Amino acid sequence: MSYMFEVYYKSPIDLKKEEEITGAVASLGGSLDCRETLIETGTDAVCLTYEFDEMELAQKAADLLRQRGDHVEGPVDYGN
């Protein structure tokens, strides 16, 4: 079973921001699964999808990012 959440931030692409987010997520066992931009999302946002093996770690990472002020949706069961 996999778990995921999405992090949204306003365009344009900010690689430094993404590196900071990904580092925080990786420290709790998550990995970047997908990045969608304006073209894919149809909005003025970038969406980063992170995947985890354990729901508890996904929740901890989501909470950590929210404390930083990031917009996080999830985590949810990703299914396999």
C-alpha cells in the first residue's frame, strides 16, 4: 500500500522551494512522484506529489510542511 499527498504553490516554478520541500519530505521517508505545472493543473499553481510507504510518516511530513506554511492536500491512500 502507498500513501501520498500533494503540495501546491503559486507559479512560477521555484526549484529552491521544491528542493527544501523535497528535503523535508525525504527526511521522513517520502519521495517526489510527480510535478505538474500550469499546463497540467490548469491553474496558476505547481503541484508536487509525494509518495510514502507508511501513512504515519506521510502524516508527519504533511504536518511538518503545513507548519512551514506550505499548502498540503492529503495524505490519502494511493492504492496499488
